[in-house]
Amino acid sequence: MRDRLMRIWPRGHCHLRLSRDGVSVLRVSGSRKGAPVVVERPMPMLADATPDALAAPIAAALEAAGGTRLPVHATIDDDLARYFIVTPPANGARMHDLRAAAGVRFQLLYGESLANWQLAADWHAAKPFLACAVPQRVHAALRLAVDAQRGCLASVTPIFVAAWNRSRRRLDNDAWVATLGDSALTLGLVAGAGAKARRLSAVRTLSLPDRTAPVTWLRDQLARAALLDNVPPPSALHIHGAPRDDWHKDAAGLNVHWHPTREGGTTR
């Protein structure tokens, strides 16, 4: 019998988190004995960077974490994404009609076309649905970086979408969901009673005034968002992000539930 040369590729996967300021990679070993590895790299200025320039630090972080030839699950911070709710057109059952409605809504909200954006949505022909747009340069940079490490880009998920998917069936009737980053808070306004009827009525990303914004600022923003969208304000808020000691139950009865995030990407 001839000897056969077998090459054993490393097992495991990577969670990659990309923001406007940096990229972090968490490599999880396929073995229980292997310790997780975390690597962080700064990102160049997004405004003038080409996909190749954006891909370089991402690929470097993957290589430093030992992520060569591994599947990569990427999450994108809310400061790189745009969220909006689309109302499907009457009698518009075709995907072309839904995409056209999303394009019109994006143009109305942001004053530009979707030509340079990668669009994904929870497409539905009979009820309003959540849509999300990510710059095509960012999406292309992720693919270039993972290809450079001979890996597989298994998924790309914006942070708020990941949080909503995890929380939607566990929310009480008077609860909203949110994601907290270094400089922004993204609110998901929830309407409808019952797990099957619950839906997002709006998604709003708010700039934090500073890192020490008090819980009263949070409560005021919730009340303002509820007023603008004509929905009741929540009594509970599920926040995905790094917990803040000063954002808990306040005198007005707002209950804040924290869902910490792992280094490199996804929420628990």
C-alpha cells in the first residue's frame, strides 16, 4: 500500500467584529484544550479608504489570531450600517417590487441611492420589514481579507440584526431592544403583543452625548422615540453591549437588562 500524504488543517472558527475605528478577531479552537485568542487592529479612515486598504488590517488581525483557513463569522457595528423599515407596496408580491420600495425608502431617508450599498432585508410582501444597508466597500474588504487568509466568510451580520434575532421571541410586550457601541445607541421600537405578532416599528441610531450620559438621558430618548412613532414607551430595555453601572432601573421604573458581547463579535 502506498503511503498517502495527509495535511491536517486547523480546526475551529473566528468571530470578527468590525467598527469604524478598528477590527477585533476572536479565534475559537475546535479543541476543548485550545484557549481562545483575541487580536485587535485599528482601521484606516473609512471615507477615503479603498477595499484593499480596508482589507489589509482585517487580514492582519485574522493572521495574527491564527485564523488562516478557518470559517469567519463577521459582525458589523451599527456605526457602519443603516437600518430602516420598509412598507411593501400594495399588490407588490415580486422581489423586484420589494427591492424598489426599499430603494425609495433609503433615498427618502438618507438622500442617496443604494448603488454603493449592500442591501439585506427580512423581505415580506404583506407587512413592514426591516432592511439594512452596509457600504459595498466594507463588504468587499471583508471578502478580500478572508480570501487572503484562504478562509471562508460564513456570515456577515450587523450588530443590531444579531441582537434582534436573539431577543425577538423572548421580549415582553412592553420591552424594546437596543445595541450600545462606543459612540452610539441603536434603538429597536417594538410594537404588537405576543411573540408571533411582535415586530419592529422603527429603528433609530442615536449619538451618545458623551461616555457618561446618565440614565435620565436614556429615559428621555425612549420617551421621545415613542412619541415620534406613536407607540407606548417601554418599561424594559434589553441592551446588547458592554454593561454600564449607571444604566439600571431608575426612579421612573425603567428596567435595563444587559446582554454582554464577546470579544471579536457576537452577543451571548
